[in-house]
Amino acid sequence: MQTKLWVVTFLVATLLSSCSQDPREQVGDQGADLILINARVYTMSWDDPQTDGTLDSAAPRNESGWYPDAEAIATKGGDIVFVGNTTDAMALRGDGSRVIDLAGATVLPGLVDSHTHVFELGAALERVDLVDVDTEEEAIRRVIERAKETPQGEWVIGRGWDEGAWANHYPDKVLLSAAVPDHPVFLASLHGFAGWANQMALDKAGITSATEVPIGGEMRLGADGEPSGLFLNRAVPLIRDAVPPPSHEARIKQLLAGLQRMAQDGYTAVHDAGDDAEMMRVLEQLEAENRLPIRVYAMLSLRDEDLVREWIEKGPDTDNDSMLVTRTVKAYYDGALGSRGARLLYDYSDQPGHRGISGAGYGFNRALMAEAMRRGFQVAIHAIGDAGNRESLDILEAIFEDAPSTRKNRHRIEHAQVVHVDDLARFARLDIIASMEPPHAVEDKTWAEERLGADRTLGAYAWRSMRKSEVRLTFNADNPGSDHSIFYGLHSAITRQDKNSEPEGGWYAHEAVNVDEAVRAYTSWSAYASFREDESGIIEAGRWADLTVMDVDPFVLAEDIPADMLHGRILLTVVNGKIVYER
């Protein structure tokens, strides 16, 4: 039965691709540029599942499970020209063709990470890695090793300690200063909402107990009344900005390293969140030099007001085909849940009397954002707490009422991490996209309920509730704050379990999505979030040849052995018909 259905699907796909134009005419005498054969291709061309997860009747799944709906793809000039079976694809071979036998590997539409920090990812590859470090002592040991190979007096930079998991035992400068006295040290937290420094770094920054702390920030003091070396939320820039900025050439190196890492991990496009003027100069230079390996959808930082005003003057990009497209402004409304900066409607369960920070206290410029919206920009608002999300929706709704034309620009709330049940339907009614991170749920589960309490946790990381309320979703990792591996992302979304398959049955498992929804959230739904649903997100003739090839079939594994997805590897990444990564 399965084989018959597959054959019928191939014939239909071939017929459909030939209805518009014969692919043999499109490829000419030189043939297709790239032909992928003997693959397990999931085109994602069937309709979305219903909001409760019920699959579309045309989805390639029967009583035996999922099966691919094509086995070969041919591309020419950056576009897909054929999707169907291997025999027909090979008929498009010419002198200029490269044929790759994938030997049963899985092909998906090109993956999109819809909220990245690629410059930071590239920089993180050069820094002391503190991800998954559990203790202050282990973090310091790693810093000591880096200091040994760093000239005396130069900065030692690290990142990755978890401000959420460490929140009840934050470190200070004492041990770090004693262990590394001759180098200024700055250690950024996993999500960037906390910073840890030694005494030499404080001295370099000129930070004392008299230093003015920005509204919405906290500079911890020691028993002696002097700065302890720990900075939270809006106070982090006090120490972070003392680190000498990288040169233009170093920025280029970091960006290319970050983009190449994303290509290596199967991503054909990223939405880069919060780019400032220098970042944009680097991006624009590499675009002009044709050196961007994957597509970049840039989000301008609202905090760089001069840059935003410059773009308001000229207006958003409308050329989807460019490797760099700039049509979004990233705003910051509240802090992070782990560092207790997210704005909540009621007190933190583990800190009575405290509800976090938001709005102007977190550097949010409502008037400038509204001006950008009226100019045609999409906005993406960082909002994590239930009050932060509600207030962001209030602001957007007020702007829509004042300027109705702004409503059509597919505005987004980044993270939408804790949402009151009464506000779920507002996302849908206002057509706001929820840009969310599956890894955050499984990483935060050990402490999130302490912050929120059991009742409020029911509205946190609530993907299924979002879907049932008809909210549009897009998934990402907010890297380098979380591992951006697609296999980890899919596993988190489908199982609500961490990399150790814990907890058994999944954390608030009723909020999980199925594999069809999870794949779409990294492909076609992310394409919609960047106005590219007509060019990408589906494998069919006439669309961009952006493809991701992996050695596991996530559709099959999701229902059989989901933990095995975590062992998957990317084999091939194709962007605009060009192979940008090959294992």
C-alpha cells in the first residue's frame, strides 16, 4: 500500500512540475546544475495540520507511519526545476550537472533559524565556553587555562553560564580575582542578562560603588559596599561595554564564522536579531562582496536610534531575492525570566514584592518604534513575562488603531515565553507571530516553576495553546544562548524533554507539537515570518533551491525513537542552488 501511494505521489509531482514548463526546456543542453537522487524528500507541500495537531489528509502518512513524498530534486540557476522520482530527474542530466546519490538521506526545505545572534555566535567560538558548567569553581578553572595563553593585561572573555540555574547562588569577584589577578575578565551569561567580572575588569571599566546604575539594572554590592562583580539585566552593559570592541576585520571574521557554522548545521537562512550600525556595515560589505554563505534577514536594533532613523528615512528593503534583506526593527521590552527581569503581572513566586522590569525602564522607545511601523517596517518585540507580553500587545494594538496600515506587516513578539491565558486569543486577533524557542522550555524547566508558580507555568512555553488559539508560530534557538541544532530543536518541540530524555513523558507534555508542525516552524512558518512564503519553505518547482539534507528521518524517528534524533548529522546544505556545506 505504501509503495503504491509513493509511486502515485511521484507521478503527480512530476506532472505538476511539467504543467508550468517542461524542465528539460528550463535546463537546456547543459542540464540541471544539481541533481539529488535516491533521497527521502519531504516536500512539505501538503496543508498545515489543524490547530489541535490533526494532520492534513494529504500528508504522506498511513497506518505504517510517515513516508517521503519524492525521491529526487533537480535545480538550475538557483531554483528548483523538478521534484519527483530518480529516473525522471536523471533525464535532466547534462554536461554541466553534478549528481549526488543521497543513498536514502532525508531532504527538507532549507532550515531557517528565525532568531539568531550570528555575530555573537562567531565570537562565542573564540571565547571561554561556560555552557553547561554547573559550578563557579569549574568556570574559574576554564578561565585560568585561557589566561595562561593570553598575554598579561589582555581581556579574557567567556560566556555561557546559566543565569537562571545560578540565580540562587550567583558568583562574585572574590575567587575569580584571586585566581586570575593579571587579566581583566568578563564572563557573559547564557542569555546575556547577567555578567560576571573580576576586580581588574572593574578597575578597567572605572566601576565603583558610586557608579550610576541604569533603571532596570542591578549592580550587586559586596559586604564592603563595593561592586561584587555581578551585574544583572540593564546593568550588564556597564561592564560589557568596557571590553574593547572588535575591529571591523574581527567583526567580519566573527560574522563569517557564525554564518558558516549555521550552514554547517543545515540552516539556509537566519533572522539576525538586534543588529547595530557596525554590524550592518559588516553585513552590507559582505553582501556587496558576494560573501554571505546563507541568507540573512536583518533586524535593526531599536536601541541604535541613529541607525533606525537612517533606515526610516530610506524605508525597508523589499527585494526578497537579496542575500541580505533588512525590513525589521528589533525592540526590547522586558528582561529575562532566569535573572528575574521579565515583567510579570504578579510577584515572582521566589521573590515576593518583585515583578521585573519593562518599557522605558528597559530602554524601550515606543515613539521611534511606532514611527518605524508607519514607515512600513515589521517590528519584533522582545517580551518574556506575562505582563511584558500583555503590555506589548497593548502597545501594538494602540498603534494599529492610530495607523491601521501598520497592521499588515506581520509583527512579531520574540520569545512570548509566559503569556496569560486571556492574551492568547489577542495574538491571533492582532495577527502577531509568536517567535519561540523550544530549547528554552527544556533548559528552563529546572527553575521556571520556582519563578512562576504552578498556575502561571501553565501559560509558559505554551506552543499547543498558541496553536489552538490560531496564533502563527516560528521556532528558533536564540543562539548562542541555546544550542541551535535542528535535531535538538525538533526533539525539544516534540517531546518537551531535555537531551537526557527527562522528564519521563515530557515537561507539561500537553504543550508539545507534532513533527509536522515542528518542521514547519523551522521552514515554511519561518518563511512566512520573513515574507518569503512564495519563495521558500516548500520543495517544489519554481521555488528557491534552498535545501537541507540530513542522515536521519525526523518524521519517522519522532514517532518511533525520538531520542535518536539527537544523534542526527547534517550532510549537505544548499542555498540558492549552491552547496555551501558538504560533510
